[in-house]
Amino acid sequence: MPDSATLQALRDAVEAAFDEELRFLADIVRFQSLRGREAPLQDFLARWLAGRGYAVDRFSLADVPLTSHPKAAPMVEVDPAQSIQVVATRRCGEANGRSLILQGHIDVVPEGPAEMWSVPPYSAAVRDGWLYGRGAHDMKSGVAAMVFAMEAIRAAGWCPAGDVHVMTVTEEESTGNGALATLLRGYRADAVLIPEPTGGTITRAHTGTLWFRLRVRGVPVHVAVAQTGSNAITSAMRLVQALENHTVTLNREARSHRWYSEVMDPIKFNPGIIRGGDWASSTPAWCEVDCRIGLLPGSDVQEAMAAVERCVAEAARGDRFLEENPPEILWHGFQADGYALEPGSEAEAVLAQAHRHAFGEEMGARISTAVNDTRYYGLYYDIPALCYGPRGEGAHGFDERTDIEFLRTTTLSIAAFIADWCGLKPLE
């Protein structure tokens, strides 16, 4: 661990630049970096990082052999050529320390009705120690923390002794293909830190995720003779109910899982988007429901997909119309494995010590029922992958916000981790 003088210098540097860090965070929150619309923010970040001496690689998903990788997920209504990734590398002469990837996603989910926010959702308003905005919590605060942790090291007069790749990626909220693209581009390191908003805990395990679309057809007739046709919306509701029952069974089985036995109902099923019908007085001829369902670490993705297909097929056999007109399942988006970080890695020990020095307490662990990008590094490329970052509230909800003081301390914790993991050299 860096000595007390080094830690104090890092603390002073974080403090001196914290107003700038908050301005940076507000700037990136104001970008509406929704799926397929992230390029303006990525261009801003590429310019910002290049201006601070990083070697910047800006590329798109179309620039890597994504479709040839078995863990690439089907894209969702996005042109790969418009999905931009940024990797900024800092090298300090000959590398004699351990290398590191700092990676954060900058894509955000839709904000919903703006009138249901207490502040405009992209205003980056500051109130009572919180900074508000879509993405402020998930996870642009983490991006600010990792970037300004590196700035603190530079401001204190040092450079990491190992190569550091600072990455901002897309598609974390839909497929994970952004993270995979950086690996296909050739970037590797001795460890990865993804500062998702974990509230200063390390993510011990995360569930996997599947996305799919149910497509149901019906026979449209005038509602006055509805019994002579069929209703695609009510047929779809039958399938949703069957999938809810399937999820109950999965959660019952999860009670014996190594990491999730103490977590209540860790498998989450969500019918998230519904479209259907053409006229209020006609039985609907079509319905589509976009769904999400989880799976536990160690579960096979293909088996989980097959189980969903069996569930839908069995439910259809109980419906007069669907039995002869089977529903379709379109697999798109996430086909993500769950992942567990086994305790005991040196990278985790270094992070735990950095957290202890920054926060004055032991680093806790959490079990997540959502997915994050660590699976790519830990499962497929055997790189220790740590998920640890700031604290906030309202991910994917109204009035999303991040805790400003916690962000300040998290920035110091990450700076101390980089200093210990990579080692430090004086700036030349």
C-alpha cells in the first residue's frame, strides 16, 4: 500500500480537483446518451481524454469481429457502426508495474415521463448533497470517479507504473457488446475495475440476463362478435402468466445455490414493453411483449433459453387459438451469463485495503440480481474483474441521483487502488 505521505498527496489532489470532477459529471449527465445515441458523448470524452495526454482509440462495434464471438449478443435496433467505444491509454515509459483496465458504460435507459421527475432528467441539478439526472447514478458517477482518480495521481506528480486503459463503452444496458468489443480490439490487463454504483461494496456475484420478444397473432373481428375471433393481447397475457409461474419454480430451485440461497427471489422476470392491436373496438390481431428474465451463475444460457421456449409452448397448448397458431419468440439483446468473483484474489485484497484507507472501514460485499460487464473479463478472458463504485439511488427510475460526498471518497479509494496495484513512477 502507498505510504501515508503518498495517500495524503492523493487525498489533497482529489480534494483540489473535486469541483472540476463535479462539473465533468454534470457535463456528461447532460448528454442524452440513450441506446444508439451515445456517439456525441463518446466524442466529448475522446477529446477530453486526448487533451489530457491519453492515447485515444475511438472505434465502433462494426470495427471488430463481433458476430464471430460466441458470447456476442444480438443487437437491438442499433446500427453497430453508430455504437462508439473509447479506449484511452496512459503509459509512463517502460511498464514495470501491473496493468489495469478502468471501464465504465455511458449508455443510459429511457427517462420515462419527464413530468414525473422533480427536476428535468438531464439537468444534472444539485440539491442537498445529491447530483440528479438519468445516468448520474448508473453509472456516470463511476466514470467520473475513475477518470479523476487518474487525474489525482497525475496532479500529485506521479504516473502509474503499469499501463492503464480507461474505457467508456456502450451497450451495457442492452447486450454487453461494448465491453466485448474492447476485448476483441485486443485490450487486456492484469485486472479490471468497473466502478458501477455499488455503494462502496464489491460485487461478489451477479445474475445473468436474457431478453426476448413474444409475438402473438390473433383473428380480428368486431368486438360485438368477439367470441368468433381471438384476442392477441389476452393470449399474450396467458403467456406472461406462465412465465411468472416458471420464475417461481426457478426461485424455488435457487434456494440451494451457493451465492443466492439467502437472496429472496433472485431470478427476476419482467414484461417490460407491450405493443398490440389497432382499434379499441376490434379484437387485436397482434401483440408483442418484450421481456427480461434472469439466470444464476453457473446456469447454461442455452438451457435457460430452452426452458423459456418450453414454458411458452406448454402455455400455448392450453389456448384454443394459440394451439393452432403458435407464438414466436425472438431472441434479441442480452444472452448474458451470471458471474461470481471468487474471494481471495490479490486484486480484491488491494482494493479492500484502498477502501479501508479511504473510508476508514472494511469493504463489504454484495450479491446482485442484475447483470454487469465483469463476466466478460472474469469468465471468458480469465482477468480478475472487480465491480466497486459510488453510492446513489434511483437506477432506471425517477429522480436518479448520486451521493456527492460518497463520490469524493470513492475517487480517493480508486486512486489508492491504482497506486498500489500498478505502482507509481514520478512524472517526467
